[in-house]
Amino acid sequence: MLEVKDLHVYYGGIHALQGISISVPEGSVVTLLGANGAGKTTTLRTIMGLVRPRVGEITYRGKPIVGLRTSRIVRMGIVMCPEGRRIFPDLTVWENLLMGCYARTDPEIERDLEWVFSLFPRLKERRRQAGGTLSGGEQQMLAVARALMAKPTLLLLDEPSLGLAPVLITELYNAFRQIHQEGRTILLVEQNARAALSIAEYGYVLETGRIVAEGPKDELVSSDLVRKAYLGIG
């Protein structure tokens, strides 16, 4: 579905991505693991057209997308849920969700609203509440639900567990499993390797802009690098 080849991205004189290549097959869950500053968010921002690579190719279902406007990329089916939630705090939960589907004209918006409410029942209870008054976990649910209202075929999730209590992380990841079962492909960026590898089928480990390890989930879980650096084992 998504192919990233030999991607090089610079921020001024800083070489943020140094030739990374990743593949996301349709129907899969793929994770990018790494510490702060590894290049995970930059990878997602480049896929979304928010950052222009100096070198490299990105194709979505065989079509090149480097140079396209972000709005065009969203309409093609790639949607990102950003780090830090970035909901509209003064809008209600309902209004935030409607903002997620501003580009849609199909007749299934009401059905999808009910679907996201079934994933996150607390949002339905708080649908008339201002987004900024929600708890951190509820705001993260709202950010994911808003992204889903854009009807993605490929959902990019940037650090969804950041700052959340373990019980809320479990709740979120249960929702991600359901989203995947509904047919969405997911590219998941996380520092929380345990959570990410609980649902991912394949993963890449980034360090300072380079991929230092990759493989199926079972291989990564048994890798000394991942066990010591990200799972706290060994």
C-alpha cells in the first residue's frame, strides 16, 4: 500500500532522515519504534506532505505522492492523528468530529459517527462538551476519532500512548485492534514498544534518522537491541 524508499530529509543543516526505507502492506499494522529525536514524527510528516524530502520516493498504491498537497493526500485515503492530540479545544466533541469529515460528501457520515461512538462510548456521553475540558485520555480518543471521520484507508498514529495511564493505553489499543479488524491499515509511531508490538505485525527501529533494525514482531521481541533498549529486558 505504502512504499518509502531512500528518504532523506533536512531541517536546515540537520540531516533528520538519512536514507530510510519502509513498506506498509495493505491490511497490516506496521510500527516505527524509537526514542525522541529518532525521526519517527518526521517520517509521518513527510508522508503527509508537511515536510518535503530532499531525496527519496513515497508511493501510495503505486502512485507517487511526494510534492502533493496534504489535502490531496488526505483525499487519497492517508490520514494522520498527530502527536499531542491537537484537538480544537473550544469546539465540542461533536464539532471536532465534524471537522474530521469536512472534505467528505458521501452519505455515510452519520454511520461513521455512530461507529466512532461505539469505539469510544465516552465521547458519545460528552458529545456536547468542549474538547478542551476532556481528560488527556479522552482528548486522545477524540483525536483518533476525528482522524477516523476522514475515512482513512491508511491511518498514521503518532505517539498515541504518550502521557497516558496504563489503563487508558489498554483501552486505546483495544480500539486500534477493532479499527484494524474493520479493514484499516495502520502505521503506528511509538516509544512504547510493548504497546506497539502487542498489535503490530512488522516493525522498524529508528535511531538518529536511520533504521537500525527491522523484522516481524516475533523477531523484534527476541532482538537484544529491542529487548534492552525498548522493553527493559536483558
